[in-house]
Amino acid sequence: MRQRGYTLASYRGERVYCRNEAITGSNLESRVCMTARQIAAQERAGQDLLNQARPAGCPPKTSGELCN
């Protein structure tokens, strides 16, 4: 986890990993802490989104357009 920028911390007796993440649309950062299981689930969800099957040459649908 440290290679991904996380630092080890303890929250309510549970081991969590924390890092600072930029808030979208702002110059501010927020400290985000998650368990290893939550981080793994978030990474899997991101990979699943990227790996969704789409017909070749068909971009994601925008504003109701169909791929011909």
C-alpha cells in the first residue's frame, strides 16, 4: 500500500491506510482513509468499469446516440 501513496494508521482499533487526495474542482486536499479490503474493492470496481464489453469501434453512448 505504501507504493500507492498510503500511510498506515489506526482508527477505532482497525488498521487503515490513509492518503491525501485532491478534491475535484478545487485546490484543496482531503485525507481519505480506507481498509485494505475497501481499497481492493475500489480498484476492482474501476477495473470492471474499464473492462466492460463494447462493440469494437463503438464509443461510449452519449446523449442517446446509437452506434451504427
